[in-house]
Amino acid sequence: VQLQASGGGLVQPGGSLRLSCATSGFTMGDYAIGWFRQAPGKEREWVSYISSRDSRTRYADPVKGRFAISRDNAKNTVYLQMNNLKPEDTAVYYCAADYQYGSVRPQYWGQGTQVTVSS
């Protein structure tokens, strides 16, 4: 099982990035996929989740209205579109998979991608 996050980078406040989570080694369509982040000196927190079959979504309050999660099961990829980025969004972003939608301890984790929001 592999999950690989990509698409991070340096962006100015107010800018946008789209993260991708490419998966392999399992049937992604059977799993809920979540995005988490960890900022320096802080605990990891969940950001967004998308369910396996009906693509229900949920977002943490700090990112509601700015981030959008989506999935393409044919491409085994989940995306996180991040708009109107703020300095407090700076973190390493991870994608993770679990049977349970909204799991706070997903079974499978990918390596992270760094997002830095700074002028």
C-alpha cells in the first residue's frame, strides 16, 4: 500500500495550490481518504475527508470555504484544492486512507508534502 502526496510549495498569502495524493497497492475506491497537516511545534490535525463510495466531504473549521477535496477513483488519486491560503496553513500535508470515513487514526499514511505560505 502506497500513498504519495505531492504539489506542495511556496505560495504567497491569498494564493492557491492543488495537492495530489496518488495511491497504489489497494483498491482506493473502497477507502475513505483524508488530508492531515502538521505545523512546526504543533500536533497533527485533520484537514479534510472524502468518503469511499458517495464522495461525501467534511472539512475542519479553519479551512471551510477555502479548501476542496475530490477524488478520481479511475486515476487512484485524491486532490486537495487550497485557495486563499494563509500563513497559518503552513505545514507538512499528509494524505491517509482508512475504511472508516473520518477516522482520526487512518490505517495507511503517505509521505508528506511541504506547504509554505509566506510573502
